[in-house]
Amino acid sequence: MKWILPALIASLLMVGCASRKLTEDGDRRFEARDFDGAVLSYSKAAAEDPEDREIATRLEAAKKNAAIVRAERAARASEEGDLGRAQEEIARAREYAPDEPRYASEQDRLASLRASVAADVERSRSARPAEAYALLSPLERYSRTFPEIPIRLAQARSTTVQDLLASAESFGKAGQWSKSEAAFQRAQEIAVKDAPLLERVRASRTNIRVLELLDQGYALKAQDDLEGALSRFTTAVELRPDAGEAVTALAATRSALAVQYVNRALESRTDANPLEAWAWLARAVKLDPESREVATALPALRRDAVKALLARASEAGRRGLTGLEWLRASQAKAVAPDDPGADQALKAAGTRLERAMRPVILVKGFRNATGAEGRHVRLASETYRLLREAGRNGRLATILDEDSYAIHLKENANFTPDLIVKATLERFDLMHHPIRSEARSQEYDRRVSFLDVTGKVYIEGRERDTYNYQEITKRVEGAAILTYEIYDVTGRTVLAEDTLRADLDRTDRVVLGNREAGVADDPDEMPADGALADELQGQLKDRLLERMRSELGWVGRHTYTSYERAKENGDMDAAVSWAVIALRSLKAAERPIVEADIEFVLRRTGWSLRDGTIVPEQLR
């Protein structure tokens, strides 16, 4: 018996070692959320050591978690329509947790759902297309479980849409447009997932819409509402340019309406309203330019309209409304491009408009400053030149110096500029420090002519001599300070002010010699003065001009202020005039234009500043 006890002990130790390894493997799987694997490992460990309660507890926990995971997978599979996989997953969940009522209930629900879907699929086989579509459409998600669903659904969709299109066309031909539209709407909803089918719906719908528009157009034409009929026929042709009946109806209506507009134009002429007459005739020309009635009425009505527009242009000019004068002259030119009177009036008004739309800038100051050695720096002319250049040679701004301003005042009483640029040369120092002076000499040999001893005959000879001169090296130091301000005359405010400084530190070589010796002579040190002036001019261009262009703008802002003020005061003629000047100034300066202002001018006059054309419907 002594050998039995050691063998038993060894056997127990082996069992304990095996169960411990299985338990550890189950723990690792549990931590990794591999609950199925954990259940397997714990089950084997429990079989090795049935009495170990800790292993039993861990096995129970693993089964519960495995059941939860399987139930979640079943739910996802059910959402995706894969009922077979959902049933498999919930069955496994019940194996892990046979006493959990939720899993049993879900298993029953899935079985019932699969049976219901199968029944609906079966009923769809013998149902009419529309009923089959209604049955199968909600079941499309279960295609993984029942592969025949997408095939049968596509057949039902196509047949249902064809039936709806047939009904819609039948309703349309019967004039039952609301029923036709309802059928088309339903067909489009069904065909939305099938691009070719959807295109068929749209094409059929367009055809019926054209029929509806033709029906409406004929009805309106019968009521003598030619404008309404024109709208319907135009839309029909836009939908179907190849619809012959619509094209024919549109052409006939355009001709009839053109005659109607000509008659209204003649009535307006009788009422002494030439602009209204031209507006009606212009509409007729747009509709049917080849009309015999249009050709007959055109010369007289054009003559009357040009006369009226030129009279309005002249009146606007007399009142000082330059923008309105130009606009009316432009309209006259548009009405009669070959009329010499309109051409002359437009050119004159255009010249005055160009002047009016440019801000006037007066350049003051920049007077001479005297240096230590009596030399002068004149910056006024350079400033004037730079401003003119930045103003694009006067196209965007009128630049005046004080002399031209004085002359302008004699011709234009009470004239004031928009901006004044005032500047003062506060300081200009130029100092020369001799560094060294070196004596130089140069020999020369030249041919000369002189009289002989008799004083009567010239003799040719040569003359040799040596000329002495000095070469002086100087250090030149200089500084200049220039202040300026930009003053807004209308707003009575200083818009900008700044100080410019230029410094110079250089070495010059000055030669004092005899020109006869061929030695260059530079006694005035002009390069030093010129460098200092160039530096100031560069700063002036970079700072003053760019600041005016970017911050202040070249556009005369008083024109926009006057436009807004005239609108507020109810003076619409003045408002239109200032609006034209302001808008054209903005366009010339390549600055943003407000569309509402263009619309304002259009509503008041019928003139489009966008493309320079008359809009007949708004001409007045």
C-alpha cells in the first residue's frame, strides 16, 4: 500500500496544474473580451476540477458576457436584414443563458418576423404590380435572407411606374392636369432609385407639361391675353425646343402681340407721350423685328423719341445735372445711332461728365528751400507730376497746382477742390567736408596758327604747355524733412498726414581745373543735391500716392454723398445724376459697385448702366 499514496498525490498535483493553466488561459481570453474562448477554457478547467467554486463563478460570468455579445450581434444582423444570421446568434445566446427570458423572446420575434417576410414575398408573386411594390418595398432590407426580393422588387417598380405614366398621360390628354401631376409625382417617388426609369418619368412629365402649357396658352389667347399666352408658349418651347406645335404657337403669338404693341405705341403718340410710344415700339421690335407694322411706325416714333430725349438732356444740362444729361443723351444715341444731333449731344455731355466724375486735387506748398550754399530744391513740380501720373494723366483725377488753380478760379467762380495736398519742406541741410586736396597737372600739345613778324601772313605751328588743377575729395552729408497732409474740403477734415525724411552720406570727387586742358570741371556738386531730392520723391510716391489710392481712393466721394443726400431730400433727378457720376467713377477706378444703385437708375430712367442699353418696360 505504500506505493499507492505517492501515486495519488502525483495524480492530484497533475490535475491541479492542468486546471490552473486552463483557468489562466480563460482569464486571458476574458480580458481580451473573447468570451466564447473564455467559456471554452473555463469549461475545460471545471471538468478537470469540478469542486473549484472559483472556476465555476468565472465560467458563469463568461457565459453571461458571451450571451450579451451574441444578442447584440443578433440585433445588428436583424437591422441589416440578415435574419438567418440573427437567428443563429440569438440561438447561441440562449445556449449560454437558457434561463434569460429576453433571449427567448427575441428568438421567438425573429422566427415570427422571418415567417411574416416569407409570407409577404409569397403574396407578392400573385399580386398586381402596384400591390407587389407596396409589399416588397419595405422588405428590401431583408434581401440577404431572401435573395429574390430585389429581383421581384425591380420588376414591380418598373411595371408600377409604367402603369402610372400611362395613367398620367391619359389624365393629361383629358385635361385632368391635377390628377396627371399626382400620378407623375408618385411615379417619380417610386423611380428615384432607378436612374433610367427616373429619366423616363421626367421625359413623359415634360411632354404632358408642354401639353398643359399649350392648353393654357390657347385659352389665354382666346381671352385676348396675348402676354399671358406668350409666357406659356415660351415656357413650353424652353421645355421642348423640338415641340413643333409649341414653336408655331409661340411665333404666331409674338407676331400678334407685336402688332398690339405697335397700336399702343401709336395711341401714346396721339397722347403726346413720345417716350411711352417708343417703349411700346421697342417691345414690338424685340418680338417681331420683321413686322410690317413695326417698319411703318418706326421712323416717326424714333424721331419723336430722340427729340424728347435730347430736350430732356438739354434741360438736365441747364440745371447742372451732368450725370442725367449724359444719361439722356446716351438714350437718344441708343434710339438713333446714326442721328448726328444725338451723337453731338452725347460727345458734349460725355466731356462734361468726365470732368464731373474726377475729383479735383490741389497741390499747395512745397516751396523752395535754400541750402547752405544758395542752391534750391524744387519739389512742387515733381509732386505735381507724380500726382498726375498716379491719376492716369487726369482720367481719374484733376490735379491743379496753385498757378493753375488761380486761373481756374477766374473761369469758375466759387470753385473749390475736393482734396488739398499741403506740404512744407521743414528742413534741408547739405554740408561739404573737404577730406583732401591734391594738385594735378596735365601736359598738352596742340596745333596753332599765328602771324609772322610782318603781321600779314599766318604760319602753322605747335604749342606745348602744362596746365595745373586741383582734385578735391569731399564728404557730403545732408538731411531733408518734408511734412504733408491731405485735407477733405467737403468734410472739412484732415484725412491723412505724415512726415518724410531723407538722409544722405556720400563721398564726391570735385575737380577745379581749366577746361582748355580737357579736365572735367564740377564746381557745383549737383549729384549730392540730386540724390537727396530723388530720395524724397521716392518716399512721396511710395507713401503719399499709395495712401491716397488705397485708403482715400481716387473717386470723388462727394459725388456719392450728394447722391444719397438727393435721395433723402426727394430730388430724384439730382439723385439719378449724382448716381451716374458716382457709379461711373467707381467703375473707372476699378472699385466695387453696389448693384442696388444700378437698379435705382434703371427704375427711374430705364437705362441699364451694366451694359448701356434701354430697358423698354422701365423707360420714362
